[in-house]
Amino acid sequence: MTDEWEPKTKTGKLVKEGKIASIEELFSMNMRILEPEIVDVLLPKLEQEVLDIKLVQKQTDAGEKSKYKAIVAVGNRDGYVGLGAGKSVHVVSAIEAAVKRAKTNLSYVRRGCGSWECACNDAHSLETVIEGKWGSVKILMIPGPRGLGLVAGDIAKTILRLAGVRDCWTRTFGETRTTLSMAGATFMCLKATNKVVVPSVWKVT
């Protein structure tokens, strides 16, 4: 499929020509991912998980129109995760649309060992306490020691596993039964790991 791909963006052309050979290089250059095929080339072993599929209806002049809405998370279990939603009259098409959106929303997750109970310096948890919000849901993630596991709900646990986080405490607030809000808050929380600058990433000048 990627052999037949004709990129339409500058980033896509650079990836197709081999001038960008890794996803790390792409993120270090702060280049946006506007084509899902870019992720297919740079992260071929990306996994995907369907978080929710439901039937939604819209009232029009011609009557009610029904579509399926799918929410999908993607990740390589090693620091990269994405989240997307898609709609279509068919379930398969809705999932495919959600996967494409998730790939273009791919984000890097900075991991580490920020728990005072562990301090093993392995990237099995988070470096600091992180907070994320989406809609009415707010989630707080606290670094955990090795062997703790993921103390979280099913939605958050799935996204954390895809991101490569193995040990973590979570605390949630709001209407957590809403799948999109819960998944979105978890994704925004992981995305926020790049905003915190800790001493380990300080550059020596």
C-alpha cells in the first residue's frame, strides 16, 4: 500500500524519498503528520485498539440519518500513542477513519521512573505527576514503582499500555463513563509529558 502512496505534503515527500528515516527524526524537527501513510512507513508495527463503537443519529429535513462512530487508539508500546474518532454508515469504514485520524494525531510520550519508591531509572512509568483534561473529565497520573501495574480504568489502561507505560496510579474526576472524554483526557495527559522539562533532559551548553 505504501508503494502506491503518492504523498501530497512536504513531510510525506521527505519520508517517501527516505530523507526522514525515523519517527524520532520527524518529531525532533517539529513536523506535522498530515498523512497516515507517514506513520505506516516510520512505525510499521503500530498496534490499534477499538475503544468504542456506537450508533449516532442526526435529524435532517429528510428524516433521521444514522451513522456509526468509532473511537480508536494506536501505539507501538514504546513511547508513541495516538487517538482518533471516525464516523461512517458502515462499522468497518468508521474504524478505518478513526485509525487514520489516530495516526495523524500521533504523539511522543516521555517516560521514566519518577516514583520515590523505585528510582530504578528505567522507562517503565512517568517522570512526574501529569494532569490532562477533555470535556468534563480530568485525570491525574502519578508515577508508580516497578511491579505496581496500571491502577486505572479499562479505557485509560488500554491507552497507557499502547504508550508503553507499565506502572502508574491514576485519579479521575468528572463523567468518566463517557468514552471519548475519558480517552481524550488520558491522551492529553500523556501528551503533556513533553511540556515538563526535568533535569535529565537539560542540555549542556
